Amino acid sequence: MIQPPFSEEHEELRSSIRGFIDRELAPHSQQWEDAKWFPDEVFPKLAAQGLLGLKYPTELGGQGGDYLHEAVMCEEMARIGSGGTAAGIGAHVNIATPPIWKFGTDEQKQAYLVPAIRGEKIGALGITEPGAGSDVAGLRTSAERVDGGWVLNGEKTYITNGVRAHFIVTAAKTTPEGGHHGISFFIVERGEGVTSAKLEKLGWHASDTATIAYQDVFVPEEALLGELHGGFKLIMANFQWERLAMALGAVGAMRMAWERTAQFARERQAFGRPLSGHQVIRHKLADLAASAYQARCVTYDALRRFVAGEEPLREVTMAKLLTQRACFELMDACLQIHGGAGYMREVWVERAARDARLGPIGGGSDEIMREILGRILEAPPAP
Amino acid sequence: MAATAESVLKPDFKSEKKHFIFTDEHEALRESIRNFATKELAPHAEEWEETTFPDSVFRRMGELGFLGLDKPEEYGGQGGDYYSALVLAEEITNANSGGLAMGVAVHTDMAMPPILAFGSEEQKQEWVVPAIKGEKILCLGITEPDAGSDVKGIKTRAVRDGDDYVINGSKTYITNGHRADVIVLVTKTDPDAGYDGFTLFLVPMDAPGVIREKKLEKLGMHASDTALLAFQDVRVPASAVLGQVGKGFYHIMWELQGERLIGAAGMVAGAQKCFERTLQYAHERKAFGREIGKFQVIRHKFAEMATKIESARQMTYITAWRFNNGEYPVREISMSKLIASRVLCEVADECIQIHGGAGYMREYGIERVWRDARLNRIGAGTDEIMLDVIGRSYGL
């Protein structure tokens, strides 16, 4: 029985995405991880399958689907076997382009979203800075008014697609104070004054996560995305989907890692029988399966409510918090079941465990999720 | 569709939170059970910890129609769906008495289903009809001093003697064992037939040779009467056989699944209730000049607990949805029971911690929740049995 909110239609999409990833992307994941870079051609390849525009309207070149179709993609990207590659695709599809779709002018959509859906232009979202992460009110990058446009100065960091991106949807202060009422967004094209430096990381090796410096970067009037000083709203508008996308990614990753590890436990012999014939290993796998189901149920409920328009801040926050920690714990346990092999780079789980560690940090840390929930709980619903 | 700055800064807590498996009728039922439990049961919870809850609770619940919510109307039930049994399990937690909830659940969800499923018309008339009215009380006898989750090790024997059967053996940890009018008894009729050697009987508890040996003292669930029973040459007619001779093991295994899931719903609701009481306490109790709920570590404990509870609830609801739609999801039911019982125990323990010294004291009722909760990781299949079932379901 297909678990709500998905239906037969989504399962068909799922198997087609799965086939594509298994055929076209997964075989290269090791190579891309070693190279610490996946090729830009991945984007047009995905676009040819319609996978960069699942939720976008057909008049912009999208598939005319909705968030549920995108959700299937989020889940299945785990099959690439490279968190960094999935992150690069996800940053483009789930965080860089949605603000243009929701807040952009027709001209901006034609100039950026249409080529982004075709995989011809790659996008990045630039919010985090060396001095401000989850606390977005502390942003220092500034945009100053000049004739015919704005001049940007500042530094962004931990930017996925930060080296390869053709355009960076950038948050900057447009008042001296900045803060909730003084931030605006600009679509900044790579060009004079924009320099990127790639960062070395624990995991996500195939991703070109970078620090981006803006030095007297001029952008024209029409680069302003959404309302002047209205940037905080733009940030908030996509948080729920970004977090759901992460939760879905964890759900997909947990399923795949569990299946592979169970397979390994059935085949690997120790003390005269398969590993899975030892009760502690069997119980460990059973426990992990229960955790994966728990993560799936809490995520699918939040997704269902999100798609129904309920604005389920509480449920999405819970799903993000629970799944990211559960996913990392599952990966670590899978690594343990693999024993020495699990510690070796040639076995997938070493990478999966490193990649999963970002979950409880990225997209709002566990601590931020608990802060949000704590605040919600302080104001319980009126009886 | 997506959140706006306004909605994030000032979330709308009045948004629709009802899960899709429930209808307005379920919500009305929820309301009426909650009222009943809050007004008629909760005030006595403390006293019943000492005395066990009175049989009159069954009669009152029968009058109100709460003992047959999902049972057929022809036997006096309400003819409701499976979800209505979930609602009862959730709302009865408002009685603040784990022992009471357990006594009622054994009656409605453990002992009654096999009679309805496998009983003859006469048996249903004799036992189910008065049980739904709360006039007769049911119990279920599986566990023995030497056989718990390993049902195969059951030793209680029923031997054919002319038109009768003669039963000898003992059963333990039997909820409602002292108050029950009848027991659904698991016996071995053919010791050489393995799983095909078990037979269920409906044995009246006043039959000669049924001995209620002692009331067992327990860590928690004090409002419940838990019995050690002996059966000494108990003679019952062949018409007391429930279901088919030799099929007892399958009859009893079948019914455990639905009950486990209803149990999981009750555990989640129990955790939620404990959470809410503790949240209330965290608003009232001050330390170092402010409400303890204002301290970040305490706030984060609440966030963590709420997340665990919500995830266990979603597992339970969606699994109930599968069950109600004709699937028999043994794996997912086992997962839900496993996670829900753990969540309840962890939440109860964290709630004691937040209460500090008060949490350790009887008068706040939190230590009772903690003691009552602990049974859920053992009863109706231990954590370890759940893990075994889940592991086996994958062929591991």
C-alpha cells in the first residue's frame, strides 16, 4: 500500500528517477568524490529528463507538477551515492531557484529560472556569512545605492555550488542597521569582483562548497529580487521546503543504507554463519528499520500538511530535527556492522556516514530546530 | 502555500491539526471519552492505586457505550471502525491511571476479539453481550510461570474426557485475573503437535478448581489487579472450546497484532499527557528568578520530547491506516509498538527530571507515570520480541 501523501503517479515517477540515477549518475559517484567535483554536465542531463523543473510551471519549461513530485526527487537523490552531488543538485532546485519563482519578475524568470530549468545556468543561494549562520539578522554583506543600481561588498561562506554557479541569489543589507527589516535579495551574476574559494570538508566531497567574496560588485536595478528591505520574508518563505527536502533526503538515504547493510549482513560470514544470523546484529538491523520507518512517517505527515497548505511549521521542524539525527545514527550503525570494511574509503558507508553528519548542522542546526520548537511550545494553542 | 515571514514569526496555532484518519465523529467521541475520564475517573486515580479500580467502572463504561466502540451492533456494540478503538486508548489516559487503562484494554482489545472472531453464536451471546454492557468482565490467560513470549512452552493441559475437557496448569501476570467472570485460556491439547497442539477455552472463573492464588505486587500499574491463577482438574464441556481444537496458537497470534497497535496509540497519548503536565509545571515553577521553562536546556528538552512523541504518533496512525485498509502490517505494528513504548519511557523519565525532587514524590503523579510506563516495554511482547519479529520479517 502506497503511503500517503503519495499515489500511484508518484511511484511511477519514482521508478523512472531511480532508473535514471542508477544508470547515469550512481556509476560515477566514486570518481566525482575523488575528484572533489561533479561535472556541470550533470545539470543538462537532469534537465533533459525534466528533473530540474518538476514543480515549476510548463510555461517556464517545467513539468507542471507540484511539491509532491519534487519530494520524490529529493528522496531518490540518495541513490546517487554522493551527498555532495545530491547537495549541488538540491541547492539549485530547492533553494536557489524557488525564490526567483516566487518573488521574481517575469524578466528575472526568463533570464534565470528558464535557463536554470534547462540546466544551462546553475544557481546558488548566498545567505550564510563567516559571522552569521543561523542568526540571519547578523548579516554584514551590504548593498549600497549607486546610479542605476547597487554596489555589493562582503563575504558569503558555505555556499553550495559556490564555485560553479552562474548566478548567486544573495542576501545583503540595504539599510545600515540590516536586520529583519533591512535585508534585500539580489541576483548576482558571476563577473568582476566576484571570487570563489572552494572549502575542504569532512564529507560532501563532490560538492564545490565555497566562500564567495564580493568586492565592489555592481548590479543593476533589475537585480533586486522581491521587495526592497523585504529579504527576511524571502528567507523565511523557503525554509519550510528546504527543511522538508532535507528530511526527505534523509528518508531516502536511510532506506538505501539499510537495504545495502542488510544485504551485507546476509552475505558476510562470521563464526560459521552470516552476520545476520547473530542476534545482536539482527536486532540492530531491526532497530534501524524501525528508526527509518519512524523518520518516514513523521516526514510524510509534515509533507502532506505542507502540500495541503497548512503551513506546518511545527511538523516540518520536528521532521528536520528527527530525521537528520536519525540518519546520521543509522549511517554510523551501518558503518559499525561493516566492521573494518566500513572504515575503508572504497566501501560506500564510510562516505555515507561522513555525508550524513552535515544533516544536524545544515539548513538550521538541531539546536535551532529545538529553539523554534521551544518557542512554539511556549505559546500553546488556545483551548 | 509556503510560510511567510508573518506566519513564521507568529505561527497560527489554530491551523487544522486533526490527522486524516479521524473524522468529526471520532472527534466527538474523543471529547465525550475525555470528559468521562476527566470527571468520573481521574478524581479517584490516587485512591484506586491503593484499592485497584472498582468493577463499577466497567458497568459505567458499558452504559456509555465505550466497551464496544468497534464491536458489531448485533452484540450491543457501537459498530464503529478500528480508529474508534484508538480514540478510546488515547482518551482513557485522561483517567491518570495506567492500571485502569490496562484493565479496560485487556477486556475490550485482548479478550473480546478472539471470542468475536472465533466464538460460536452461543458463546458470543453468553460472554460478549454482557461484556460490552460491562456486566461481565473478561481476562486472557496466555503467560505461565515458565512461558511468556515463547508461547510454545505453554504447559497448561486440557485433556478430553468423554464430552468434557479437564484442565490443569497455571497462568500468571493475568490482568483482571481477580475480577474476571471468564478467562480466554490458552491450553495445550496435543503436546506432540507443536504449534498445532494448542486450543483456546472459555473457562468461567467460578468453575470448581479455578484458584485465584494471589494478587501480584508490581512496580507500577497498581490500579490493576494482576493474578497468579491455578487450574486444578477444572472440568468444562466441549462447548467451552473457543474456535477450533488445535488452532489456539494461530487464533491468539492473530489478535495480538491489532491490540499492539491500539496499545501503541495509548502509549503515545500517555507520553503526550505527561509532557503537557510537565510543560505546565515548567511554566509555574521558578528557579534563579525565572520560570524553569525559560532556561534553554529545559526548553530544548521539551522540543526533543515533542518531536519523539509526534514521530511515534505518525508511525502509529499511518500503520493503523494500513490495518484499517485491510493490510496486515505485522512489521510496522511491531515497529510502532517498539518505538511508542520507548518514547513513553524516555518522556516519563525526562519529565521526572524536569520536575526535580517533586518528580520523585508520589503527590505529583509523575513518578506513577514512570512506573506505569515501564511495563510497556515488557507487556504484549517485549522490546526484544518486537526486534525479533521485525528482523524475521526481513528474512534476517
